[in-house]
Amino acid sequence: MNTFHLEVVAPDCTPFCGEAERLLVKTTEGYIEILSNHTDYLATVDTGKAKITVNGKARVASVSGCFLSVKNNNVKLVVNTFEFADEIDLNRALKAKENAERMIKEASDKESMAKAQSKLMRAMARISAAKYK
């Protein structure tokens, strides 16, 4: 199968760098799948799941946004957070979800509510991705 060069960059690491067959990632416009020789593309990445396929095997990850760039068969996924499903501590993610839900109930202003909702979205993405261990 045809491949493209994919580099995933997070603030504290580069969780993936190599040849990939597919990348499925959630953008602010919805999910997009990148294949070899995809047209040049730039998008804002949303919180959700990503799936990277290498040698016919797919790995799912939890991702929170930044951007996706596709140019000349080189793909760069720059993210705030990235965790492969097998690295996610499900109990910790469930506890983070409970804490975020409590924060939403206790939020007294728009800023507190926005932070709590963001934390809830990240926790839900981690829980969802963890199912693919």
C-alpha cells in the first residue's frame, strides 16, 4: 500500500514519526482521513480520537487539538496532547471525567465553565480511545 511521511508532534515528545498508510483525525469540521498523495491541506484539530495505520495495523489515540498540515505527501499533526490507547490509564480518565462534571456544576462564570467543558472533552476522548487497547 502507498504511504506518506507522518510526524506527530506534542509539547513534550514526538509520539510518532515514520511512514503511514492512513491517518484519521477529528478536525473542527469533522473527521478527515488522510491517504497517500492527499491534496495539500491545513486544518484545526479538535479533541477526539485519531487512528494511525502502519503496515495494515491501526493504532488509536486520544488527541487534543492544534493543527494538521498536509504538503507534498508529508503530514504533520501538531497536538496539545496525544496518548495511544494502550498508554491510557482508564481509571484516571474516569476520575478526570467525574472531576470535570463536578467543575461544570460548580462553575460560576464563562471562563470556569469553558475550562471544565474542555477537561470533560479530553476525559471523554481518553475514555473512548482506551476502549481500543
